[in-house]
Amino acid sequence: MSKRVVVTGLGLICALGENVDQCWNAVTNGVTGIREVKTVNAEGCYVNLGAEVDTPNEKLSNEDYDRSSLLCIKAAGEALKDSGYEVTENNSDRIGVIIGNCVGGAVSIDKYYTAHKNGGGKNTDVLKMPAAALANNVAFHFGLNGTTANIVNACAAGTISLGYAADLIRAGKADAFVAGGSDSFSSLAFAGFHALHALDANPCSPFNRSSGITLGEGAGILIVESYEHAKARGAKIYCEILGNGVSSDAHHITAPRPDGQGQMLAISRAVENSGLTANDIDYINAHGTGTAKNDEAEFLSLHTLFDNNDHLSVSSTKSMTGHCLGAAGSIEAVFTVKSVCENVVPPTIGYTEENLETLKEKAGNIDFVPNTKREKEVNYAASNSFAFGGNNASIVFAKKPHDIPDRTNNDKIYVTGIGELIAKPRVEITSDDYKEYGIKMAFYRKLDRFSQLQLLSGMKALKDADITISEDNETDIGIVVGTADGPLTEVYNFQKTVCENGTASGSAFAFPNTVYNAAGGYFSIFAGIKGYNVTDANSIQAGLQSLCYAADVIHNGDENIMIATGTDENTDVTEYLYDTLGVLQGKLGEGSVSLVLEGEKSAAARGAKKYAELAGWASAHKSVEFGKIKGSESALKKAIEDACKSAGISVKDIEAVCGFANGISEVDELEKQVYSELFGDIPVITVKNDVGEARAAASAEQAARAAQLIADGKYNYVLAAAFGVGGQYSAVVLKKAD
């Protein structure tokens, strides 16, 4: 099949305007959206600037959602209309939603805590807190029934979401995606970056003054579509999406590697996967945050890779939009697409005459487009995003079709290692657990419980697989972390402190642990893993979806080995919030379960033991309201049937199921009904009887149990299937290894 993936629709809202045209006109003319903040109390803070969207919630959409969802729905509506994509009952399961995000429903946590402190608030506000709600809310609003994912890799999330969408389309798993990112201006982010002293007291000036960031908010959405599908429906095509690259610094939880090694790996992968060289790139929309360490590392990366390119322009549009966190990459991708289409490069603003003289001395061959837009031919353009946790991402857009290398790896994929740390109600962790892996107390104390669980299960899995990370393999191994709730305890407690004591009271020690991808970041730092690194927050089934995602990464030829994980914690805060919802009382568990997935050649070269073959995998979605599953039975059935088809077997070949029943009648009855229709009478192993509703950890444990049953010789084919509130399901088929 063709590997062509195109952009057919654009949607944008940020401080520069409420649509693409307004924002593009402003950004190319050097108009800033940075002003005094209105939605956050900056009393006692050394800075009071931000790039907020003026539009109130009620004018974005009429749903009772968190502001991140409302911003995203606004941009997605524009993009869908722009693309002319008519969603019908017959095609809705072929268009999915992949959204990048950083702070989740932080605005809703602020409102919920403040209201409850004053004796008010609604229990349903709890459902607005997790990032897991975002893609589901967009899908529900527009009636989209394709696969959903919430990529929560902080400031790289928007870019990763676009690359993942393109990869899934190339694999034939969808015709199109509503893809991009969204984040709202919040006291959590403002207080956190203020505590780190990372905010600029003046409007940020990337690659120039570099004295801090200015926070922004907004959403950028692209309709990412297969060329054949776009052509068949007569869609206009903005440009092509070529390659993308993802990597991990494995260096520090907030600071980039000074040598830029991780950034360069992501950029190089994107360029090489596009079938291009560094000298082909005409424009780069840089990450360009405005902090000294980020700008210095990116400056070094750009010069190292592109110094022989005599026609490269680079700019940071954050100088006008502010840093929109999880939306940054997709907002900048919209601008990059417009640059390719219109042969205009937006500027970086904020340079004085004196600054311009300094820039000349350090710019070399690279044109950093100070203050004034540049009109030039833009055939190939890249957009870069780097994030807390050491996550890096880059994606390449092209004016015309270009042959990209086919890196598809059709080898078998095996489970070669398992690391389990899961229990009901809570996992007991002792000093022996971290001493076993040489984890020093000074490092361990930096970690919140969510990250502790992740680190330990990941190291257990690597040990079980007999994998030692070295310079020879550090970039050939990746991580996908799946979670339902992420570090909700850290987020809630941080927000509680800010609500009670003011924005200036945020803790610099606690803030880094409020980002969802911190757990994967800490794991990569300790283990030294520098390959693909993604966190997906997509409800209870996210642990099983992490296996699907990780298998896709191996199949796409991006890595040889992936650690796929499901992680969720159970703390006093978790129990309080679930009790507030009136569900799962006494049923919660927690933990982290990691499985090592490995391509056949890699496993053979190492002489690795094989628990089982991951023979087939699939995800499916049927849009229902977030927090519910009734009416989504068809998606569970589809996920199972697609996973079996992927494995080359009939559903009747399945001999046992590791199921997801959790004691809630609606969940248990839905599962029983679908299994009865598909399998008739079949053994169902109810994993959550042992581990409780440990959410993403439990869904990953279902796959681990299936692999162990096969390794023990009890079955030849075992299915693991998991549900997510809102109608998202994943299924994997484990087969006896050759």
C-alpha cells in the first residue's frame, strides 16, 4: 500500500486568534499575544505575563468539560470543516482522535478544590480532572469512533500525536485522525514554572535574551489522512507528512542534555525516515522556549546537524504564542504547514539592534528570522518539540510527495521479560526492592509513588529479560507507559497547596512530578534508555493499549525492543476521588506491570527466553460519554475480532481469555455478553479478583498472565482484552512461541 499521508484540514486557537487565518496573520506580522494574565492570581509572583485565549468557555462549546477539552473541540471543529470530512455512520470507525496534553484537567482540579473547600462543587467534576477524558470528549462531540489516544509527554505531546497518527494510517489502521494537542492556562503550570524560576518577567525572547518562558494556552488540530482516502473524496491537500522521530535524553527530569544528543537523535530520525538529508530542510519551527538551557542545547543541536545547510531558516513562534505546553507542538505544526503552503517563514520577535549584532556572531549559516517574516521557497520543513522527562520529537512536512524508506519490520514479536509489582489495595515497597537494582536513595527520594512503581516494574522486566543497557543498544530500546490517572495525587496535592496558599507557594521539588510522563522519564534516566519514549493516558485499558502501541513501534521499524507498561497508583487522594464518584469503593488496587516486547531477530541474537508470541493486537472505540461504557459493546467486539485477524486466526481459535471484570455490574455484564457472542463457553481468568481495579496496571497484568499461561503450556492461544471508560478497548492475542 502507499505510504503517503497528507494534511487535509487545519484548526487553531491561541492567544493570537480564534482560527487559523487570524493566528497566521498575526504570527507572520510579528504580533504578540503575550499580555498581563487574567485567569491566574499572580499576587506575590515576580512575573504576571501570559498568552491567554480571550474566549470564555461558554463560547467554545456548550459541554460541561474542562477548558482543555473545550479549546480542543473548537480547533477540531474548524479543522474538520476545513477538511470537508463528512463523518457518517459508515465511516466513523475509520477516523480516530489522538490528542497531546500536559496538565490534563488542572483548571477543573482548581475549581473543584476551591468549590469543595467552600462547601460546593459537583462530584462529576472529578471526571474532568484526568487527561484521559480529552480525546474521548472530542470523539464524543463529533461522533468519531476510530481509535483514541491521549499522548501526555508534556511539551512534546502535540508533535508525538501527529507522528503516531501518521504511523497508524501507514499501517492501515485508520483512514484519518483528528490529531494535535490542547492545553489550558492554569495556576498549576504557572505556579510550577514560577517555582522553578523558569518564567521570564518580560515577554519571552527565544534564541536571544533566553531568560525564561512565557506560558500560553490553546489548541492546534490537523486532519491527518491517507492520500488515497483524501483523493477519493476530492479533498484539498495542504501538504505531505513525511517522517517523524522520537527519543529520550535519559539525562534529567527537567533540564535538557547540554550536548543536545537526544534532540539530535529525534531530528535525525525524522529527517532520515523522510528519505531526506539535513541539507534538504528549508525551515524549522524550533522548540525555542526562551530558557537559557533549552536554547543553548537546541542552538548546539541545530548547528551540529545543519551547519552545512546554507538555506535553512529557523524561528520560534513561542515568542508570540507563549509556550502552550502539550499544545505547543501542534500549534507550531499548523504554522509549519502554512509555511510550506505559502512560502512564508514567521519570525522570532523581541530582538533589539544590539541583540541583532550578537545574533550575527552566533548564527552562522542559519537564518534565525529576527523580528520580520521571511518570504522564501519552503519545500521541506520540520517542527521540533522537547519536553520535561527528556522527551524529544520532530516531524517533517513536504510541499510535494517524496519517497520515504519502508522500514516495516514483519518479524514476529515476542514477550521476553515481565516485571510485576501489583496488589490490592496497595503495593508494599521496601528498601530491598530498590537496593536490588542499585537505585540510590538520593535518586529514589525524588520520585513520587507513581514513578516509584514504574521504575521498579521496568527494572524487574529488564532483569527478567536479561537485558543490560549499554552504548550499543541504548537507542534501540524504547518505552510506552500506559496510565489511567497518572500522577493524580501529585497534581491534586500541588494544586491544593496553590489554592490554599497562593500561586507563589508552588513547590519546585514537587512540580516536575505533576507531569504524566515523569515516570517514564525517571525510568529512562535510571536505566539509560534513549529510544522511543511515550506515555498514553487513556483510561483503564491504557496498560494493554501500551502493548499495542509498543508493538506498532517495533513493526514500524523504529526500535528492536520496547518496554510496554501499565501503571496506576492507589493513595488516599485516589481513594477519596473515586469514593466521591461513588464507584470502586473497596475495589481499588495499584501497581505497575511491564512487559518486554522484542523483535524476532533481536530475541534470537540474544538467545532470549520467550514467554509467548504477541501474535495480534488491536484497539477500537465506540464513543460514549466519558465515565460510562454502556452502548460501546461493538467496540470490544471489534477490538477482539481485529486482534484475531491480525494474528491470522479465527476467534474460535482462542482457548482462554484474561478478562477485565471488576465487580461493577455494568462492566461485568458487558464483558460476559460479548464473550458469549464471540466464544460461547470459554475459560475466563478474572485477574482483578486478585489485584483489584488497578486500572492500567491491571490491564497490563492481563497480558502478563496470558503470556505466563502460554509459557506454562496450558494453552496455545490466549486473549487479553481491556476496557476504558468512554468506550475505548484494546485486545491482544498471545500465542505459543516457536
